[in-house]
Amino acid sequence: MKKTKLYAILATAAVVTMGFTACDDNGGTTPPPPTPTDDVLVGSYTGTTILDASLTYTITGPVIVEAGATLTIPAGTQIKAKKGFSSYILVQQGAKININGTADKPVTMTSAEASPKAGDWGGLIINGKAPITGYDPTDEDTWGKTEIANAYVYGGNDAGDNSGVISYLILEYTGAKASIDVEHNGLTLNGVGNGTKIENVYVPNGNDDGIEFFGGSVNVKNLLVVNADDDMFDCTQGWSGTLENAYGVWEANHQSTEKDPRGVEADGNYDGETPDATPQSDFTMTAITIDVRQAYVLDTDPDVLKKALQDAFKIRRGAKATITNALVKGVGHVQDMIDFSDGAGNGDTASVVEVTGELTVPSAGPNPTREINPATGYAGAKIMDGKTGCPTNIFGWTKYTL
């Protein structure tokens, strides 16, 4: 096992409280290591590691929670990451992370920069053993490969896999990029099972997606994403879970650097490469709000249009969506309210997407907002009155004004 600056070299059953005591070879305790080395997070963690909420931790490189290990982060803990693609936390298959924040004392993971910006550091990645499209335990080519580090795999046959608990977490300034195709999200859930509990998460000012589900069956509740550079809520590779109470915001001055930012982007399989494999994404979202506060954009110039949200809901490549009580509001513009079309395969025609549109856009112009594309073949897709979307009072703990 790799030695870390936290001196967290633990036997499987040993427990360390960072900044206090460590188990010695005789089963007793030894004095804590001298500061400031006990407030650094980097390297591989085994056994049970418990952080100390009285310390502010600094991530200086990859933090890997190894199989069989548990990392526990108590309420109120502050974690700051040095700028760079290699600053991230990754929870391996068979490991657990327990983020035990509360409404009064959330756990915060943020940039260590004096003037933080989107993309300063990586984010939080969890790898599980739940189903992904085309998984075969005997064929390594079908195993999921973590986007930012292919050596770390995910996927399996255990829909109930448990990777721990996330409660009241703030993930700020995430999304560091190695290249245009290799980049972090805020929260990345790779083959995570529904034995994992994830509730009350706030992801502001991140590059790439606020949250992305790569397969798995995990359920997420009470999620606020603000100023994602790409998609607010993204899924692919056979995700079969639920997203309940999700609110996505583009603020007035936010401009995406991506070519196709969306509210919800849902693929049945990874990049449309395995349309005949199982499972394809078949998920449920309820109480969803897409709030486009960005200045109004309506133009045929691609360089202008890319500054707008491309689609409120993009369901494609074999994905089957059940999206109810969805609301799209604001003064901005989207090219499509609901879009099922894609060159690598359209969305499943059995999808149900029920949306109320309250965007203040004109009904005519060079590129007016389209409601449903294609206009036929999707009987369950409806633009209708009366949908209220996500409640706002559940996000008071974030201090963000909705």
C-alpha cells in the first residue's frame, strides 16, 4: 500500500481519526504526526479513515479509497483542493465514502485557489458494482473504465451495491480537464448501486456536467446544480435509478464553452456504440426545474447559439425516460424543449416526458424554441400547463437564492 502524508497506513480493522491518534504495531496509540502534514489528503487509503472536522484538509493529488476501505467525513469538514487535473477523490469498487454533513454543517469540497474558478480541480468519483450496458464478468472489454483514469474499473451485476452515504455536500469549482474528451464532472457515479444513499448535494460553478450517471441503479434526491459548463444532469450506459427534486440554474452572466450544453442529457448506452446490448438507460426523474436566467439568445449564428442552452431535455441513443413534473423557466432560450433525435440513435418511443414551459421567448424568429423533436412518434412527450418542478425551500442550507 502507498504511504501518504496523512500517515494513514492502517490495518484493515484499524481506525484513525485524522489529527488525533494512530494505531501502532502493538495495537496501542502513538502521538499524532506533526502539523501541517496531518491536514493533507493524497494517496491510497485502506482500512477505516475518519477525518477531523476541526481541520481544513488540502488535496494535493489523487485520493484513492481502496477496495474494502471506508472514508468517513463528518459534518462541517472543509476540504480544499490544489489546482490541477490530478486533484480528486475516487472511491474504488468495494470501498465506501460516508459524507455525514447536516443542513447546519454541510461538508464542503472546494478549490484552494485564492480566486477560485470552474475547473480548478477534479471532483468526486464513485465506482460501484451495479449493472452497466453490456457488462460481462468474463470479458474485460465490457467493464466500465473510469474516464479520467482507465485503470479504475466499474460495473457488475449487483444492483443493490452499497458505496456509502452522501448527505449535505457542497462540490465547488470542479471539472478540471486533461483534454476536451478527458474531464471531470462535479459528481461522477460509475456503476453505483441503489444501496448507496445520496441526498442534498450542491454543485456550483463546475466545468463539464454537474452530475453524471454512468450506468448503475443509484437514486439521488435534492440536487442543486448552478452554472454547469456542459449538462446539468447527465446519464448514460444503462442507468436505471431515480433523480428526485433536482434544480438546475444558468445565471444571467453564465456562458458555456461547450458546443451542446443541456439541462438533461440522457443516453441509453455509452456514445451510442452498443444499441443492442442490455441494459439501456431506463430511469425516472420527478420534480425537475431548468432555470435559464441567462440573457436572451436567439440567432442562427452557431457561435451565438452555443452560448444558449441547446436542449432542456435530450433523450437519445435508446434511452427510455420517465420524467414527470418538470418545469423550464427563465428569460433565456433553448433550441428544443424535448429532443429525442440523434445520429447514433433516437430515444425510446415509450418515454414519458411531461414539461411546463415558462421561458419568455418569442413564438417566431430565425430559430425559435422547438417544443418536441421529432414532432411525431412520442405520444408520452407533452408540453402542458400546471407542472411546478422542483421545490425551492429544500435548498435553504446552500445559502443560494432561488
